[in-house]
Amino acid sequence: MTKQIPKFKNEDEEREFWNTHDSTEFINWNQAKRVTLSKLKPSVKKISLRLPESMLKSLNF
């Protein structure tokens, strides 16, 4: 028997709740099923980085 997850007013309230509670009291992880979220796109940010040539050589670039 698991406890019922409370209703939250906002994400901050929910975040605070899960920071102070163990999810195993609320969710039976033995019954969990793996899902693939195939339409999600990873967050990517392009940066410029200057490295010494010797470091690049050791990294095989």
C-alpha cells in the first residue's frame, strides 16, 4: 500500500515536496514500465573553447 501523492499548487511546491520525501513511499517502482520519449530533442548550446595544441593532440584532434 502506497501513500497518495498530494496535489500541488505549482512546480516549486512539488519540487520542495520531492526534495524532502522518499518516492518509494508513494510509488511502487517494481510496477514501473520503461518508456521512450522519442520526440524530445536534447538541449544543445554551441560554445567556443580555446585549448592548447598539445592538449588537442593528446585528445587525438
